[in-house]
Amino acid sequence: MKRGNGFVRVLSKSRFWIQVLIGLGVYSLVNVFDLSVWWVILFGSAIGLIWGKVFCRWMCPIGIMMELFMKISPNDSFRNMYQYHKIGCPIAWVSGLLNKVSIYKIQLNKDACKSCGLCDKACYMPALDQQRFSLYKKGKENPAENYSCSKCLSCVAECPNGSLSYTPALPHIKLKK
């Protein structure tokens, strides 16, 4: 059985270590090389135009610590703290708002979808509110366009037949002949 986009699957499985490497680089730039945190905020917000809210789950040094705490915590106290942290982060605000207009989007090929539900099980947002969110069910809000989606790409990686993709979604412009 084919499982999602191969490259995205490998990327998703390696996401934590990618975040550690990039996060340590960001931390070093700010604390060792005295890069102004304003440049980090500007960069993190600007990439939201291209990829959406990726900074939180792929680059943030504080996000690394929050994810480690969530892995070792037997209860939801750290999960709530992680959500609270994102409320106070200006990069999360701006890039979260840009999820709807970013160039790269998580897209569903409805013709290829078998409605197995593995994407919703892999995504943390439908788990939080099954009545509101679904990547494949009609009439539900697409979690990938919501403010809270951090583009971890678990949904794309778990799709057994590759009906989800993370690709550019530029509007088609029709030219008059």
C-alpha cells in the first residue's frame, strides 16, 4: 500500500530533528551573534506568506522545549502550556493568519480520497474538535487553513493513497484571447 508523498513522509518523520537543528541555529543567531529578535520575527512572519504557519513546528527554539515537555508529560498540562505559548508569540499570530493565503497549501484530491480517516487521526486539530474540523469530510472546516495549523504534515504523511499533498496553490488566472 502506498503511503502518502514519500518525500513529505520522510520530512514529517524527521520534523523534530529538523526543528532542533534550525531552532538551535536561530537561538545561536540571536544569543551568540546578537541578531535582533526583530529580524527573526520578520523572517518567521514573511515565510508565512509562502508556507503558512511553519515556523512554530519546524524552526522555533521555544517550540522544541514545548514538544519535549509534551512528550514526557503524562497529562495535558504541558499541551495546554504549548497552546498558551503560541498565543503570546507574534510569529504565530502573523503566520497563523497567513495560513489561508499562503502559496503552499495542504490540498485534497477528492477523486483519490478513500475516506479512510487516517489523515484526521494524524492531525491534532480534528482530535481537538471532531465536530468542526476534517480534512476530507464535506461540511467541515479544513484544519490546514485554520489559524492553529502548524503544517507538521502528519496528515499528508499518513494518507495511504497520496490524496493529500502540500503544494503551491496559486489561483488560476484566465487570460482573454
